[in-house]
Amino acid sequence: MPSTSFLMKTFLAKQETVQPKWHLIDAEGEVLGRIAVKAANLIRGRHKASYTPSVDTGDFVIVINAEKAVLTGKKDDQNEYMFFSGFVGGESFRSMQQQRERNPQFIIEHAVKGMLPKNRIAAKMLTKLRVFAGPTHTHEAQNPVKISVR
């Protein structure tokens, strides 16, 4: 029987040991999908060596200039968001342009939410995303580190 002194143990992060950081993403001129992938990976903690799928090891992400995010192809004209009131015939549709005028933060929040796992941890992870339509944000005190999408 071989000695167990040379075997390595798997490290599993614990919620108490996680030290979240703050990251800033400027969405001006960037493709929506690339912004969403970068934000989702930072929120999940996939960039850390201590990443554990069952523990929320992610960081906080601030996205500014959400209204200036770019879509490729004809998605700006063809994509629609559906909303349902819960009543019969209570569904309504909004095009991407209408949604951008009405609530540009929703576009990025919706894209990031789709890239997170579908479980209870994802609901908690989504609270770490802060999206702002313009160039200013209210989290200067946290000293966020600017991250490039590319």
C-alpha cells in the first residue's frame, strides 16, 4: 500500500474565507455578449484558484454606460423581450430598442442572469451585479478595479 504523504488534498472554499473584490466594466462600445460573459465569470468566481461550484466565491461587478453597449448583426431590430402580467392575454413584447430607451440596465442584467447557473446560489450571485445606464456610479468608496472586456 503506497504512503499517503505524497497525495494532495482537494481544496474546497468556505463562505467564511471568501474575500470579495470590486470590479468595474465600462460597456461603452463593447459587445453585449462579451460584457455578460466577463461579468458572469467574475460574479461566479471562475477567475480565482479557489473556485468552488457549490460556494459563492465570486466578486462584485459594476457595469457603467449600459446604454452604450453594442449588439452585432440585426439583433437590435430582431430581438424581443416578453413580459407576462399573469392574466389571460397579458403578454407584451418590447424590442431591444424600446427596452434600451426604457430601461437599459435590464438588457445587461438579463444577459448576465442567463449565463449564471439555474439554482439558489445564482439568485444570490445576481445581487453582486450593479448596472448603471450612465458613466457615473455610486460605489466609488469600494475602489473598484477597472477590467477590460477584451
